[in-house]
Amino acid sequence: MAGLATVVLLVLVAVFADFLASRLPIYLHFEGETYWFPNVRDPPALRAWDNDRLEEAFGEDDWAVMPLVPWGPNQDDLSMGGASARPPDGRHPLGTDSVGRDVFAGIVHGTRIALSVGFVAVGLYVLIGIMIGAAAGYFGGIIDSVSSRVIEVMLSFPTFFFILTVQGLLPSTSILQLMVVIGLTRWTDVARLVRAEVLRVTTHDYVMAARATGATDLRIVARHVLPNSLGPVLVAASFGVAGAVLVEAALSFLGVGTNIVTPSWGRILNDARSTNYPWWTTFYPGLALFFTLTAYNVVGEGLRDAIDPRLRGDLG
Amino acid sequence: MADENAPTATPEPLVRVVGLKKHFPLRSGFFSRRTAFVRAVDGVSLDIGASETVGLVGESGCGKSTFGRAILRLIEPTAGTVHFDGRDVVALGARELRRFRRHMQIIFQDPYSSLNPRMKVKDIVGEPVRIHGLASGRRAVDDEVVALLEKVGLGSSAMTRYPHEFSGGQRQRIGVARALAARPRFIVADEPLSALDVSIQAQIVNLLKDLQEELGLAYLFIAHDLKIVEYLSRRVAVMYLGKVVELASSQDLYKDPLHPYTRALLSAVPVPSPGAKRARILLAGDVPSPIRPPPGCSFHPRCSIAEKGLCDKEAPALRPISTGHVVACHKA
């Protein structure tokens, strides 16, 4: 339950990142104009402004509702005079990185990147894995032989270095591209899992019964085989999200993950490297990673226990 | 051969199986060469008339179930033909076969494995109705399912429940309802009673009998309980190692078994009176491997009346002894 609660919290943080940390207020009444949610909409009229400058320019009638932390993830706090990492204080609760970007804002907005990379990449490779695994397990024969050999070849690459190489060879890096690269290289485990489960499930008489009633292969797989084979995939997907989050952070730390304008936990860690590792730029993103990975692993364990019929009685 | 092998109940039987074979290849070695075959079904011919029940008995592993499934092409037969109402089922293309399947259904042995645990009863029973377009619209399908469930003695309250909420006997009734949903004329009942309690067995037997009278179904009733087969079947075939060794009307077979294997099987049936004396025929040894069946009559190594030089050399053909009674034994 604690794991699930943490996952829900992370999703909420990702969804409401703009309300927790933003360059612009949540509500603004400024120079006779009223702005609703400029933090989300980023109206052109306020392009040149940020919370700091707005507050200085406020007249009699001007007021605003500020986000929890009045800094955006890519906003440099230049008031400090030159680039240097500042330790946590009242102005920046978790400090800033070497170019004056707020660490809290980076972590909050990095949650978005981490989770979307996790979900999309895992969603993509689970989809690929299910299709290839189901085809291999259900049809067998030549389809099974070919896909099993492809899986074995894929498995012989160390995945992380494979992704690292692909990312390094590509001319530019973006978050979408990172998702696709992770998705296209990590489907093998899911495919093997699904294949094994499909082989197990197709021995049941209800699959033969479905064939006897005249169901098409597609119907048999979609209605009878897959619904009974996907439990373990759910477990693998939960662990997979944790894995993908870690891969994204690691790649961004090495500078070949998302591009430099994308706030990500790995980017904060990467920045820490250039300034002799001030503790707040490594500890807080590390903590965020730690909790995320732990939460997904705990959820995965929970799912595994819930699915395993031998343990079902004990959980009552 | 076919005419001689199978006494026909009607001039044009509903199901005519001729020389059906199923050989499973055994692969071994690096290149998965076919090195041997398991001759699970080795040339079986059988006729089943409309509204007739034919019993099929034999030890475990003699190929009964494989035969039943090969008729329905749930397992592709290696050789032989199956004519259903004059059409060759083996020659049907995939699409035609799917449409044709509604005429021939199957009831399985294990009611726990034969129902999809993630589907509601109304979806399990309604699926054949939908696939073959026997009712259109959700309401019509649901009405059809209610009628089917009533036919097998279950209330409409079963509709929205899942298989695990039912007992073994009830599950078997759901399996029967699914088989009936396609409105078939022929049902292979593959040991439908073996997994049930004796009291439940009687209920299912009577259900099958009632349904046959009501709907004019033909059954191939596969079992190893000889008493139930006698009660249900008009004719009974005895299988041994992939072959039919004796086929007769159930009166003839139980009164006057001709094949030594049939005699041995019948002598193993428990007699309800404790004082009754009976000659128990104990078979020596195990069933030989269907990979390398013994030469000659495949039963000769276990047979008490086998004749050296004949039974171990020459395979006996099925030959008629009296009307409707055929046996494959040199000594009968």
C-alpha cells in the first residue's frame, strides 16, 4: 500500500508540477489585466516576466497567487550575481545548481519526465512484447523459431550500453526519441514472458473449446489466451517502469539522455558533476530517484504476490 | 473395407469416419528430424447415425480422446476421411471449417480447465451464438443464453457469475450449455463424467440422455466407465493401442464379448453384489508403446489365447462375426 501511495503521489506531483514550481503565478492581476493560470498557459504578454520581477513591479492594485516555489525548472536566478550553486535557503528551499536553477523546481518538473519516459517506454515495449510473444507462443513452428532467435540475439547485447550507443550515434536527443529507443530495445523480456504464459494457457481445454465453437485465431488469442496470460506482464511492467526511470536518469547524467532544455533528474546530477558535487544537487534528485524506484519495485512485488495463487491464501 | 468395418445403423450415417490416423512425430537431434511416430490413432473407421450414441472405451492412452478430437479437427488427422452429413470435414478450408464447426461440438472431461476463468457465464455460453450469428443484438443473445442454461438445469442467475463460483457438476452443465449453443447435431463427449462425483455423474448422464431425446443429438461417448457406456450407448467400440478391436451393439458386447481384451475389460467392472463369483481376467504387463507397437496383433504380448506363429506375425483385420458385431482377433 505504501508503494501504491507513493506512486499516486508521484503522479500527482507530475500532473500538478506547474502549481508546485513555476516561473509565473497561478493567478495574476497585473496592470489592469487578469490572468488565470499563467503558470500553465504561459501567455505571450508575460514572456519577459517572472515571479521575482513581477513582485518588484507590482502597483497598488496588482496581486497574485504564487505557486509553492516561485521558480521554473529552466529559470536562472541571476540576482545572485553570476553562476554558482547556492545552498538551500528561504529563496531556494533545496538550493540551486551551478547556473542558478532551482533544484526543487527541477525535481518537481523532472518527475514529469521520469514518469512519462517510464510509462511510455514501458507501454511501448510491453505492447511489442505481447504481440511478438503471443504470436510465438500461439502459432509456434517457424514463427516461434524466428522470434526466439531474434530475442536471443537482442538479449546478447548489454541493454544499457546498447541504448547508450544508439543515443550517442543519433544526431540529436529528445525525450520522445529516448522513449522509443528504450521501447525498442527492452521488449525481449516481456516477449519471453508472454510466450511462456501463452504456451501454458493454450493447454487449457477452454482454448480448444473456443476453437471448437469456430472462433478465429484473433478472437481466441484476444478473448481467451491473453486475458489469462497477462498477470505476470503486469508485474514485469511495474518493475520495468522503475528500470526505465533509472535508464533515463543515467543517460541524462551521462549527457546523452534528454536534451539540455528538458528538466530531468539526470540533468541535475549531470550539472552537479561540473561544480564539485555540492551535496544538495546530488542528494535531493537521488532521493527522488530512490523513492520512485522503491515505490515501483514495491508495487511490482505486491502485484506478484497478488497474482501468485500459492500466496493468495496468506494475504487473505 | 469401410463397409465391412462399420456396421451402419442407418443407410446414410450422420458421421462416417474412414481409416482415420493421427501420428504424432517425435523429433530429436540438432536439426529436429522426425525420428519416430506415436501412432495415437492408427486407422479407425466408425459410423455414427443421427440421434445415435456410440460408446468408445479403452484404457488410458489408447487414443480415444485423440480420435474424438481428430474427428472434429481440433487435432489435424494425419490420414483418413471424416464425412459429416455427406461432406468431407477433413477437406474443408480454414474459413469453411470455422463455419462448419457449429454442427459438431465437444464436451470436455475437466470442467475446471474447460471454462475460461475470466469470462462470465453469459459470455462463455453466448460466444458460439455470437460467432455463428444465431441471434443478433445483446438482448437476443442473452435470451438465448437463458434458454440454454434452463435446458441444462441452471437458472438465469448464473448469467453474470464467473466459473469459479460453481461446483464441478454445475461447471459441466455450463460446458454442455456451451456445446449446445451452436445448435449442433453431433457432440463428442470426451469423458464428461470422469472428474465428477458419482451422484453428479448420474445427473449429467440423465441430462445428456434427455437432451438427446429433445434435440435429436448424436453422441460419441468416450469413457472408461463401462457401466455408464452400456447404459447410454446403442453401440460400443473398444479401442486398444490406436485401433478398434471390437465393435458391437451394447447388448451383444456386454453379453458376448469376443475379443480377449474386451473380456478382460468387462471382467474388471465391479459387480454390485458382494457374493457374486466372477472370473477376473488379469492382464499381464503394460500397454506396449504406441511408438513401436508389437508386430502382428498388437494385443498378443498380453493375450492369454495368442497363438505363436499367427498372432505375433499377422495383424488381424476387423471381420464381422454376426450382424453388427465385428472383431479383430484371429481366435474369435
